[in-house]
Amino acid sequence: MNPAWLVAYFFGAVFLTNAVPHFVSGVMGRPFQTPFAKPPGEGLSSSRVNFFWGFANLVAGWALVARVGAFDPRSAWHVAAFGAGVLAIGAFSATHFGRFNGGNAPERP
């Protein structure tokens, strides 16, 4: 077990998870928040910007998971580091983007 690999797998998972909403919004032709909007992370960016931002996140995530070390899906340490990255950015994104998209206060029937 190499601790540097675990850090790479954690951040690879962060990039891969972050790619999902941006890439999907982009290919669906919908605006979504990006670091390039005004204000950063709060304003909306075009679908084209989101597509390219999502793609850049995919490439970065792939590089960190597939090209650093030797990711082994049977290794509990590797999967735990990857899972922690998914959980960390997923919880942050749900809370942050929920403020702007109505996800933090669901309507009651």
C-alpha cells in the first residue's frame, strides 16, 4: 500500500464524481454552475462550458485513478480511498448546488 496512491485515488474519485453533473448538463444543453461563472461556483455557465469542464474532470480523474500506481478494485484500501472521494465531493455538491437548484428544501405534499 502506497499512501501517495491512496491520495491520488481519493482525488481521482473527486474529479470523476464532479465530472458527472457538468458533463450531463453540457450534453443536455443546460446551463449549470462552474468555477468560470460570475460569481464563481454560483452563477450559470453555458452548456458548452459545462461539457468541456466535465470532460476535463473526466481526464483528470482517469489520470489519477488509472495512471497513478496500480488501482486494484479488490484492494480494500484502494476502494476505501476512492469511495471517500466520491462521498466527500458528492455530499459537498449536493449541499452547494442544492442551494441554487431547489434540492435542499424539497416540497412537502
